[in-house]
Amino acid sequence: MTHPKFVQPQSIVLAVGLLAAAAVQAQSSAAAPQRGGTLVVPIHVGEPPTYDCHATNSPAAMWRVAPHYSTLLKIDADRFPQVTGDLAKSWTESPDRLTYRFTLQPNIKFHDGSTLTSADVKASFDRLRNPPPGVVSLRQGMLADIADIETPDDSTVVFKFRRRHAAALQLLAMPYACIYSARLMASDPAYPAKRVMGSGPFKFVRYTPGSEWVGERFADYFQAGKPHLDGIRLLSVAPVAATNALLAGQVHFTMQGLTPPEVARITAARGDKVKVVGGGKATTFGPWFAINTQRDAVKDERVRRALNLALDRWGASKAMEQITPMFRVGGLVRPGSTFARSDDELARLPGFGRDIEAARAEARKLLAAAGKRDLKLTVVNNRAFTYFGVYVADQLSKIGVQVEHLPLDTPQVAARRTSGDYDLIFDSPAEFVDDPSVQLAYFEPFSSNRANLARVGDPTFVEMFQAQLQDVNPATRAKKVRDLEAYLMQKSYVMPLFWQSRKRVIDAGLHGLEGDYPSNYVKLDFADLWLDPASRK
């Protein structure tokens, strides 16, 4: 600040002013998205079992196809778990919370040049909630409360619900609800499984299995000025190779979270060329082993509960942190979310007690009472998560259970999921939001919900689930959710593992991905990411 009794020479004042202006201009330039460059990201979870968003739970598929499609709504990454529009420009909600009216953005084009209208939105959601013969929808049960979808004109779509749904908007914002071409589906309902053609920010160029997935900027994307990138390259690599590529500066970031040793190694090697983001919150990725209730070995509830009691989750957590980003102990809802229990409350649920020897003693008694002292189980695992199968086999051996551990590639795991040929199978329902109406919809009856790998249909669950779903009072709903979680852990349809804490190292020149996001399923379309010229590969 200039002292009032001291008058600076005009030349100095001018120089200071020019320097300040230059600094402001530089800051403004740095903050403004710049066009150009190809984003390079390794995909470490195997090859996609399908291209169809409606038919998959697999990150191997979603991380590749999401940039090519639009959805009606999406979860707002910076206001999680609130929603924002994607194809929807605006919407209204009826006072009884049964009718939602959406107005679409103008001039939306598919990549083949055809116009996207409300008819395409309706046809896509109809396919999700009532798939035609030969088409798989893993979200059919979740959308059962939608009574009707109307299209009064090309830019308006109206969803009518049978009853109140506490998470209706979050449900319509699922990333799996890719909007497909009604015209193409009319000629071939299965086209999305074979052809990638949507209205997202990037057009599909090519896929070379085992090598790369390539997309290019869609010039007619309905969001003006986006995407900022010219293209994307998603490399098919193993987890270790993904980390090494980041260490070498060959990629901009990895989809996987990193362990403390990995973060330290990369930052030490690359210095200010990278920045560390996230890791302060658990994400909505909490993998488990689903227990196949249709198999003789684990039909008995006492057997399933014994398996959960055998796992020393608290003791293993610190060791897990050194080898995987999935190390946070939690139940069936995300730790830190509105509905999560405290650690002390969690320790009262079966499988989460801190006295592991007492828990295992109880487990042995349950196995004996069920006549399963010499239990042998087939455990199917995704090869990318082999360490979880090794962990479970070791823990179950403590109660006398023998495990045949089968680490398989993603397509083989998908085949087992479909056939039911497993006692336990690794599953990663990495849901996009932590509302129980989404996360716990996994347990909707298998007869209408093929995502339910426990293959169970439990009327008590359905009653309890519907009760919390329709309760719009936060306090009473939270109580219902916790009662439901306790019931599910008593039944032990799944064996929860650990929740992810996704700390990542990203290229310092990459912008738009700096937040600590509680979901792995936000910003998947890459539309608002951009690169400094020096960081372009």
C-alpha cells in the first residue's frame, strides 16, 4: 500500500500496474479451459464383457463407454449426492412427488447425425425397466416404481411413479441409463451390445482388445464449447502397469486409487509434474463376495453367517491399506454417508465384532449346528482383485472351511455370474450414489433383478426396503435403513470386504479432476476436463 505522504514516480506506478495486469491475465488464462490434446488413461480392470450400459455392473465397460453416451440427469460431482442435468435442461416435481416433468436441451444430435428427442429417452428407460426378450437389464428391479413414461412433445418427457420414491432423481441420474437411439433399437433391440453410438462428448473410433479404446471429439455435442479435449485413449493394462505408466509420465491419471507407498513413489519421481487428489472420503465402491443362496453348501443362513464371522476386518484393514485402496471398514452403506453407523455401532453387527476369536468360535458352532463341519467352497474372483480371494481363503481356513479360489478374467467372471456356477463370487456394485434405495436395491428379488448375485428373493427384505424407500423424513428413514442393514447382515447374503478410499496422483497439467469425489462414477464422460499444452500426450 502507498503511504499517503509519499507519491510514487509515474513510471513506477505504470510498471507496477502493468505487472499486476499481466499477473491477472496469466491467472485468468490458466483458469480458462483450453481446447486440444488427447487424454490418456489406463483401464486396469480387464476387457469389457459388453458395450451395453444397461446390462453391466462392470467398470471395465462403463469406464470405456460412458464418454460416448448422454444420460437424462447425472450426479453433480461437486454437490454430491445432488443431481444436475445432462440431456435435461430443467425439470419440475409434482407436490405429491409422483410426477417428474423434464424439458430437454435443444438441438441434441446422435453421433450418426440423427436428432435425439424425448422418444429416445422413453425408449431407453422402457428398455431398462422392461427389457425385450434377449436383452438384459440389471436395473429392472430398481425402476419397478416407474408406472409410465409420456412424451407430450419432442422436447418433453414425463415420468410417473406408482408411489413416492425418496431417491427418484438420483435413480434417474444413474450412469447406466445411457440414452440409445429408439430408431436403431426398433430394428435391433440388442444394438447397444454390439455398436457404440450415442450423443456423448466423444465419438467412438475403435477398440483393439488388449490394447486401446479410442474416441474423438464430437463436434456437434449439445453442450457449447465442450468437450475441451480433442480425443481420448483408454489403454488396456494390468494394475501394476497402470501405476508404472503414471510413474513414467505416459498417462494423465489412473482410474484406480493408489496405496501410500505408490503415492510416495510417484510423487518422489515426478515432483511438481503431478498433484495428489482425493483420499479423504470413502467412495461408493465397497466390493463384497456374493454368497449364492441357491447352492446347497451355503443355503443355510447359519453357514453364511459363519463365513462373515470368520473375517477379521478390523485387524486386516491396516495391512490392506498397504496393498489396495480398498481398506476402510464399513457395513453395507458407505462409511461417512448420512446412513452410516459409527464404528462402535458397526461392531455390533455379525462379522464386524472386534473380538475375532470369539467370533470364530461362534462361527464353528454355527457350522456344526448346520452339519457343515467339512465345508468346501468354490470362490470365483476377478483376477484384478486376486488379493481379496487370498484373504478370504485364509480367513475361512481359520474356521475349517476349505476354499478353491478361482481368479478369472472379466469375461469368464461374467459367464459365471450368468450361469450361477459359484458358491461365492466377487462383485463390485460400485454404485454411483450412496442412497440405500440405489445401493441396497442389489437385494431386490433375483427373479426380476439379475444383478442380485446372491440369487435370493426375500419378502421381508422387500417390505423393509420399500418402507425406507417411501419415507421422505430423514430421521425416520435413517432408522429404517439401519434396521434393514442389520437384517441383511444377519441373513448374510453377501460377505462385505472393504470400502475404497480413492487417493489419486494426476498430471499437474490436467484440470477438472481435482475434487475428493465420494463416487467412482462421476466425471466419467470427460466433457469438462482439459489439458495445459505442455501436458498433452
